[in-house]
Amino acid sequence: MTLTALIRKQRLILLASFVLIVVTAIISMGVGYSKLSFDRLLPVLLGHGTFKEDFVLFSVRLPRILITLLSGMALALAGSILQSVTRNDLADPGIIGINSGAGVAIAIFFLYVPIDVGTFVYILPLVAFVGALLTAALIYFFSYSRTRGLDPIRLVLVGVGFSMALSGIMIVIISSAERSKVDFIAKWIAGNIWGADWPFIWALLPWLCLLIPFTLYKSHRLNLLSLNEETAVGVGLKLERERLVLILIAVAASASAVSVTGGIAFVGLMAPHIAKALVGPRNQLFIPVAVLLGGLLLLVADTIGRNIVDPDGIPAGIMVSLIGGPYFVYLLLKK
């Protein structure tokens, strides 16, 4: 297929993904523990709803929908970058331990640092970023070889090992904490969308507004990094510098997402794979598709999960894992 045909196909897929997101969002606005009839959605959105309708839609449903959508997009962006940089189709921030590093940092901050309610929302992504960055640095250090460079298979194995070790550290940290705080951390680990309020949206949105355009700007370098190291160096690419910058972007995207949605894995694994199957491996083509698909996947998972069991539902992280776990095993056997 020619590049022009691929671009045309990509635009159609982007349009279809956007339509599916809108349809899913409308369904998510109408269904839930407190019913809101679909014929009332437009009047309420236009400011003609009752107090109860306004509260349900603007204070509960809409912030959660937007947070879920943005977080799924961020996780898909992180997974796309990691898969291209490491040349490993199994790379995902949740699987290789980056999300766990962010979780440990959040747990320590939440349990042991005095919290200022006014700045808590905006500091949390930074705390998650520091934890995820330290974890990513350690994983990179133990996966790198002076003779062979970054070993993709070793990276996944080291990352899974770090993820398990950090899960153990998390249990030790919360074992002596207050019950109310332990409940919050437990919900975070399960991938419960907890940051469902407007300030969390304003805290997360700037990260995506910066990271997505910058990643697309770097897409040509990502294409080169997807090849072998000799080819990348041969065309003049400063390999380690570009790799570190792009890993930083992936860590920032992942940390900003999990700081408000909890430990959600597999979105960053599945969305890039589906996108590549649809439009091919060129980063400038599949990353925009993967970003929208990531938002759609997490939004669908959360919409289904919170309506299966009343009143609390099933955390979105568990719903995604029910799909992503078997898919990960399939990829592992295939590769």
C-alpha cells in the first residue's frame, strides 16, 4: 500500500475512533448507579437540567469520562514509545515495572508526607514521575550491555522482576498504615479511577498537550530506533541521547496517567499493536491511532466495569487485565 493510501486509511480510522469515543462517552453519561435518561443529556449539557441531573453529569460522570479518556491516551503513548525504543513488542509501562515505581512513590507520599489539599492534585503527577523515572533508570541500567547495547528481551525480564519486587515493597509500606489510607492504596493498585474530579483533568491535560506533539515531532527518530542499532548510528542518529529523551517522554506520560487512575496495565501494550495492525509500523502513522484507541479501550473498560456490579463496580484496571492478560500470553508465545 502506498504512503498516500496509508495516510487516507489512517484518517478514516482516526475519524472512526473519534466517533466510537463519542458514542461510548454518551453511553457512559447515561448509564450508572444513578440513571440519567439519554433524552435528557443534551438539555442538561446546555444548562437546562435539575440539580440532581447537573450533579450526576458534571460532578460525577463527565470528569470521570475525561480522566479515563486522557489516561488511556497517555498510557497508549507511553507503550508506543517504549515498544519502538526497545524494539520489543511486549514493552508496556505496566508490565515492565514503571507503573509500579510510580505507585510506590505515590504510596510513600500519600502515607508519610503532609498533604496540602490545594496543591495535592498538581504535585501527584510529579511525585509519580520521580518514582517512575528512578525505576526506569534502574531497569535501563540492568538491561544495558556495553557490547550489545539495550537487550529487548532482558529489558522485559528485568522489568517484570522490578514490578514484582516493587509490589512487595508496596505491601511492606502499607502494612503499618492507617486503615483509611490503606483502602485508598488498595484501590489504586486495582486500577480504580479515583481522580474523577475537574482539578485532576487540569493537572493531566497539560502533560498530554506537550508530550503528544513532541512525540510526533520525534517520530522519524523513533522509526530509526525501531531498526537495529547499526543502522540508526549509520544515518547519524545520536543513539543514547535520543533513546533517553524518548524514554523520559514515555515515563512522564505513564506517570501522569497512573497518578490519577491507579495501576493500570496492558492498555499501553494492546493499543499500539492494534494500531500497527491497522496502519503499519510507521510511528507518525500508528501513534495517533494508538493514542485514540488507548483512550477508547480504557473508557470502554471503565464503562463496563462500573455498571457490572452496583454500586462500586469493578475497577477499570481489572477489566483491562481480563483482556490484556491473555493477549500478553499470546504475544509471549508468538515472539
